[in-house]
Amino acid sequence: MREIPSLEATTPDEFASTVAPAALPVVLRGLAADWPLVGAARQGADRCIAMLSGQATDTPIEVLRTDPENDGRFHYTPDGRALNFVRGRTSLPGFLAALQEQAASDRPFTMAALGVVAEQVLPAFSSTHPMPYVPASATPRLWIGTAAKVATHNDPTDNIAVVVAGRRRFTLFPPEQIANLYPGPLHFTPAGTPVSMVHLTAPDLDLYPRFAAALETAQVAELEPGDALFIPYGWYHHVEALERFNMLVNYWWNPARDDVGSPWDAMLHGMLSLRSLPSNQRAAWRAMFDHYVFQTGDDPAAHISPDVAGILGPVTAEAIAQMRQSLIEALERDAASSPGTKKTERG
């Protein structure tokens, strides 16, 4: 593994114009060094917890708990048929009190509150902890817990993750390593996104031999309070919280247009409609996708008059509406003609 490159200082304008467009991971040292909660954490976990408890509302949040024998991992049971943790609800002050209780245990449960919208439990957070490096629409989310391991996964967004308390070790893999990471089920997941079935800190290379190739591409960084990490769109990341009390704040955003539908949904439909085709047909459609969708060659509409280019031309609101309606009608026809579909007559 190699170290993720670091920047000691950068401005919001430099980040937006240079760092983010490069789409490569970067550690942003000291980015949030002046945050009040970071200052409290540097005085000790109890000081940070006291500040959080004093500012928090009683709004219920979801928390996860897994047994000590799971080595801090929120994942699947060994047979892969269930999750190895339970969910519950409490307030943030109640959860923080439980964390302090576990910190005194010789064999603590692993507990975490993951992705809590900050403004729901800390109404003044954004005003007291500004983050000018992300779009105003990027919502701060809190990740608080004991020493834990979040399995390797990726997100369809750009991401800045800021360590507030404790230390975190991030291990990143580029998107093209997907096959070597052995993703788990697509719909039965620990937290909404598919995760690697390989335990990064104790990999079974007999069961998952291609993971050795993924490790050759891995990048790693350890962050202290006030440090941040830019995780580009689609990059896989494994996150280890290394102290008995840890807090991270992250911001997700996506610079792509949001009115053209979900690539994830398109992939799922492609899996249904393309995966079972004969190999020669799959090859033909791969060529079509490369030409029209991924545009690996020349502009597919370069030889066509803009007046008749249709969906091959600029993606306008009218073109989106027409294509969406065509897709809806096609899906309705498919559903109506599927075996087992109950047909009714209207008189």
C-alpha cells in the first residue's frame, strides 16, 4: 500500500478548481483545525462528549451494536445470511452516555451512529463548524462510535470526510478494482450500499484470491482530529475508527446533473435485460454501449444534423421528458406481457 498524497493548505477556490476535478484521493491536513469540537477533542474524549451533549437535542437517532467477538466489524454473519449487528434508537445524549460506559469495559460492545444529519441533533452545527470547501447543498452528517471497522464500499458521490475526534485509518481502492473486492449482495446490505465480503484487516486470500491484486493498488492514510480526506466519486474505501471514542463529519455531493435518472437503476435494468443474452448478443450490445453511452470513440452524432439528432444531441429537458415517457411505456408493456401477470378486462 502507498500513502494517500497530502496537502497542508489549500483554499476553497483551489480545491474546487484543481483538487476535486482531478478525481484523486487527497488528505487535507488541518482543514478543520479551528472547529470548536476539534479543539474540545484535543483536550480529551470526555471534553468533546460534554460539548456534544450540551448542544444536542433529544431527537431519536438510529444506532448499531455488535458483539465483542466480531472485532469491531459491522458486516454479515459467517454464513452471509444475516447481519452481525442489531439496530436500536436513542437520543444523541443517551448514546454518548452509553459510549462512555463502554469505554470503561474490558470487552466493549462496538457501537456506532452512522450518517446522522447534523442539523437534526446539533441545530447550530453548520454555523459553528463551517465547511466552505463543499457546495451549500452538501449536508453535514455525523459518524460517532467506539473503535469500529466499516467494510469496503463506495458511494455515487464526491465526499469530504473530516475527523473530529479519535483517529481514523482510511484504505482506498480505485473504482476499477470492483471485481477484486468481491462485492456482496446488491439488495441485502449492512447500510444501503454493497460492501466487500473481504475483511481488509484479516483477509482470507484462499477464499478471495483476487483481493491480493486489489491490495497492490490500495492507498492508505491515518487522520488526526482536524484532518480531512477527499474521496472522489466511486472510490472504494474501508474505514477504521481506532480509538474508544471517535467522531467524523462527512459531506456528500454530486456535481453531475440530477434530472436524467439514476445510473444505478440503469445498471440494474441492464443486468435484467442483457446479462442472460447469448454471448454474441452481449458482445453486440457492449459495442453499442461503448459507442453511444461511454463514447469511447468519436462523437456518435458528429455526422448527423442537429435538427434530427434527438437523444444523440444535447440533453434538453424536452428530450429527457420524451425519453422518460418512452421508458415508462416500454416497462409497462413488458410488465403486461410477463408470464403470470394478471390481465383484467374493463367493460
